[in-house]
Amino acid sequence: MIRVVQFLNQVQAGLGGDERMDIEPQAQAGAVGTGMLLRTMLLRKGADIVGTVICGDHYFLENREKAIAALTDIIKNLKADVVICGPALNHKRYGDCCGYLAEALTNEAHVQAFAAMAKESTGTELFRKRVYIIETPKVGGTGLNGSLKKIADFAVKLSKGEPIGTAEEEGYFPRS
């Protein structure tokens, strides 16, 4: 079984809105929030969300190095084969957090990781040349189920070390 960990902010994890952006890094067993639907798609492919790491947007961005270090420790303890950062949709601060975490996990911790967000997220333009970002709709947009399927497919492919196809084939933003 491929061990997947998902990174969510406080809103996507169901822990509160803007008033809870100061939540420090933590984990919950299994899937929460959007991970519940994503989990069903992953299970069909021999993968499962073994844990969800959560951090408030404000805490993450104000304490970036500390937050990344804490989240990385949790992810390593969960023995993740791949980490899905998002989907952040078009949430700007959350998209930035997803990009920073995916980049640090990939480049420094040597953990397979990628992000998922809408083209309208500031994180997309900041990170699309540095990490894989699977395209999602913006909040209230259509096509989330299709994006979650692409996220699940990409997570399995990345965790197995299979060749990554073109942006059009895989559903990620072009990296050039």
C-alpha cells in the first residue's frame, strides 16, 4: 500500500476560518476534509491517506522554517511515500504554504511531494517552475472531482518513480 500524507490548512481541515490561522503544525490520523473524497480515489489505485498534516496559514508564513521543519518531522514519522499539498484551490496564502512545503520536502527532505491549486492562486505563479502543481478549479468552480482524480493518479505515479508525462497529459501547470 502506498502511504500518502495530505497537507491542509485550518480551513480545509475543518478547524476554523481566518480566526484560526495561527494553528501550529499538527497531524490527524487518516483523511480529513477534502481528503475523504480523495482517499476513495487513491484506494482504487493501491494507495491510502495514512495521515493529514495541518497548519494555519498565518502561522506557516510567519514561521516558515519552523513550520516546515515540524511538518517534515511529522511526515517522516508517518513514513510517507508521497505528500499531496492541497488542494489549495485559489486560496492565496494556503497556495503559498503548499508551494513552500512541496519545495522543501522535494529538495531538502527528499520526500516525493507536489501541490494542487488553481491558476488564480498566487502560489501557482510563484512555484510552478519549481514544483509540480496539479491544476484545480477555484472555489465554487466546477471540475473538482476531475482534479482529485488527476491528483490521485499523479500521487501514485510519483510515489512509484514512474516517468512523468507532459503537463497536458498529467494535469500540472507547465514548468517552463
